[in-house]
Amino acid sequence: MDSLSPAKSSGRGFLYYAGSAGLLTVMLVECMAVIGRHAGLPLLGALEIAQAAIVPATCAAMLIAGLRGAHAAVHMITDRLPEAARRGAERASSLLAGLFFLALSVGSGWLASEYWNSFEQTEVLHISFRPLRALVTLATIAIAIAFFIHAVRPRPRP
């Protein structure tokens, strides 16, 4: 697995910084919420902000992992296979992962389209779910495409 430094390409750099910004936002908000609770000044809507900020962070992290082949994998059996069989298993694995994320994108897109005009939002701060659902749909499509590309053109082994 290679390092996740942002300097490799501009697209991955953007994902790195977008995910980092989401995680830093969650940490800052939760820190302020804990301090506020102990000081008697609770931060209203802290959980809603954290939930909204974690969506871009997780989408970026999953996409980076998919693009770089850094996703979780167990090689206990495939490392013992002959080279041709190992390449076939890796391609099949990428194809199945691509189909899985394609199914997730279809389901996510379906939910987004069903609730697009329902003005679905959080209770306290009224954060709209529309952009979050759209982001998840786009991210799962991009992850599926990354896996399909890796199924056709496998990554070199480290």
C-alpha cells in the first residue's frame, strides 16, 4: 500500500484535502461541544454538523482507497495461487467490488430522487440532505468506475 500523500496528482490532492477538511471539522465541532457541555454552554446541533461533515470525509477516503488500491483485502489464499490465477482472482475481485458500488450508487440515487423534493433536513440546524445524498451517489459511481478500470487494467503488485 502506498502512502496517501496529496502530491501525486491534482485530483487525488483535492480528495485528500476535502476529506481532511471534513475530519478536522468533525474534530473541532466535537471538541467545542465537549468543552461547552462542561462549561454549561452546550453547542446546539453539534451532532448534525459532525454528521454532515463526515460525509465528504468518508466519500473522499473511499474514493482514494479505490483509486490507489488501498482498500481492505485478505491475501491469505491469493498469495499462494499461481501468477495467472492470482491476476484472475484480482480482476474478479475488482469486478465484484465495482458491481457492489454500482448497486450502492443506484440505491443512493434512487433515495436521492425519491426525497429530492421532500425538503428533508436535520431537526435543529435544518441542514439539507440533498447535497449529501448527491455526493454519496457521485462518490459511489466514481468508486465503481475505479474498480471497473482496475478489473480491466490491474494494478502492479508492490
